[in-house]
Amino acid sequence: MPLLSTLSDTPSSFSFSQQRRQHQSRINHNSLLSVKATTKPLARPTAIRHSYDLKEGQKRHFHRLPSGLKMEVIEQEPPAHVKGTWKEAPPVVLVHGSFHAAWCWAEYWMPFFSSSGLHCYAISLLGQGESDVPQGAAAGTLETHASDVADFIKHEISVPPVLIGHSFGGLIIQSYLSTTINTSFGTTYPKPAGAVLVCSVPPSGNSGLVWRYLLTKPIAAIKVTLSLAAKAFTNSLSLCRETFFSSEMEDHLVLRYQELMKGSSKTPLFDLRKLNASLPVPSIQKGSVEILVLGANNDFIVDMEGLYETAKFYDVEPICVEGVAHDMMLDSAWEKGAQVILEWIRNLPAKHKS
């Protein structure tokens, strides 16, 4: 989740070799069979070799969007001995943030939730993971990413799911909710059983976070800029740990996730200047959907003010998990956040589950 949009969405964020690869991809595309698409054309086919090896009980498939582009989906059903033990258990759809993909949920949270009776789906947004890469400097807009999530749910899930979004994925879920609940929009998305915003970018975007860091934590602001906008986290073990994980995270795990992050983002999720100009997301009616706002007390990216801004916007009490960092689903104490979410889902009103 790049904080300083003035750096992260400029051409300097891309190396010459990346530009050359993107240019070559467009040349290669012209020689491929044309694909009918209603939006951005395909810039490269889905990768054949997968960088993330699935765990037992997980499977990968690709959801074709109306544009013809394909989104990676990692799915995990409850094991046979668990199926049917939790009546009216809603499926779970997990949406990642910047520099991540569906794999970040497949490590711990998907096995945990599925073993508790929840059918889990983690998607890789366009330009991320093994999903197709659209042409252009960014993978999409807040609205197009939310629309892609809605298309997947509409065509592949038969009952209202719980949406879980992390970091910028949380902002995408907020956009999804505003289109679902706000009747002023011409189109509406399938209504979810509930939504969980995990270390989410606030509804106003990252501008407030940027200025607070600059004014109160200048050293942290420099580190965040180097780590995310300049992608220095990809080459520094200590900076990667400080940005995403707790200090006690073991080196071999930080290295593993660092490598996965390096290959996850083929193109930025957003043009941040355009994104911030379109915010805040539209508000929704109080009580129209159940929302859990979940933060981490060791979050290096989304501060406590950001957490409380999101909670106030949706008129809910936030929960701050102690002893975990921004990547709550991968951190050394990943089970803390997972248990809070599981208990929250179990207590969802029955009317929101069907």
C-alpha cells in the first residue's frame, strides 16, 4: 500500500527494464489471437507456472471477466468431516492489497477458516499474482476492481458471502459496499452477508496517513516511502520485516514472503493520484450491512487514527489486535486476527447469512 502517491504513481516507480518488458508484452500481444473484450484488452496470457504451491485441500482456477481477462482464484472447501457441522455457514471471499495476491490468504487463514466449516475463495486482482495483466500504467480503478469482485461473486457464489479485504483490498471492499447499498447508483452488486476490513486504508484514502507521518513521524515517513513507493522492501530484509511483520518474525519466513511479494505485483493496483481524487468512498446507511473494522497495534502503515477513521465512518467499534503487524494474516501471531473474525462470523445475524 504505497503511502506517498507523489512518488508511487509516477513513471520513476518503474525501472527501465520493467518498461521494456511491458513494451515487449504489448508487441507479443499483437501476434496473439484476438480476444473479444468490453474493456481493456489482454496484455499477456495467464502464467503457466505458478509461483505459489498450493496446500492440501486447495485448488486454483481462473475466473473469466466480461473483458476476457482472467482472475486467479484459490479455493478451499471445508474437509469432509467438517462439512455440514455449521449450518448456514457463509462462504468467505478474500481480497488482498498492494504487493500481495491470493497466496497471502492461502498460507494460514484459508486452512483455518475452512477447517472451521467455511468455504473460502481468495482472488488475485488483475495485474497481481497469476491473474492477467491489463494494458496501461495501472491495473484498474477502485470501481473496476470492485466490479471484478462483484462479477466473480455473481457467477461463482450462490449465497451471500462474507467479504474480507486487507489494506487497499479493504478500500476495494468499501467501494463494493457503497455500490451495493447506495440506491443512487444505477447498478448494484450482490449483497454480502458481512464485510471485514483488515488494516484497511480509510475511506478517505491514504492522504491523511501521509500527512500524519510527515508531520509527526518524519523518520517513519522516509522509511515508508523507501519501502513502498520505491519498493525498497524487496531488497531489504529488515525493511520488509518492519513494514509488514512483527519484529519477532523469523528471517526465513520474511524472506519467503518477500520473494512472493516481488513476483506478485506485475503492475500497480491504482493510479494513486486519480484514486485520491475520487475519494472518500460514498457512505452507506447505518446497519445496512454488518461490518467488522479490524486493526493491528503494531501496524507500520495504517495508524490508529486511520483505524478509528474507518470505524467512525461506518459507525462501529473497531477491534485492535495486540501483538500483530500490518500483514495480520501472515504474521507470526496470525491466529489472533483469524479467531476474532471467525467468532464475528459465527455471531452474524441469521438474516444476513441467507
